Amino acid sequence: MNRVHDMGGRIGDGPVPEVDAQDMFHRDWEKRAMAMTLATGALGKWNIDASRHARELLGPEDYRKFSYY
């Protein structure tokens, strides 16, 4: 696959930079988004497959403008 959603594995995009764990969140809402993801996963309401499917439904233009969270 060589779609926009597979940016980490695409040829020619260069290495993925390492991020220090302390710099993982850039805004407070990102911490809350991660907490909600973990909580819904623990309740069995969300999983990694649903998360990936939701991201892959985004068009390339939208995918590129959103942050990780």
C-alpha cells in the first residue's frame, strides 16, 4: 500500500523523527483525547482497528491537516 494513511512506510518520505515522551502532547486537549481513547478501549467501546478504519475514511487533504490526535 502506498496511500496517505501509510506515511510512515512510504518510500521517499524520510525517517520518522523520534519524539521525547515529555514532548508527546503539544496541547492540553491532546492529553484528554488520549485519555478518552484509552478509557473507551478499556470499556470495549473502541479498539485499534476501529481507530485505523476511522482514519482511513478521511480524504488525503483532511488527513494531512489533522494532528496525530
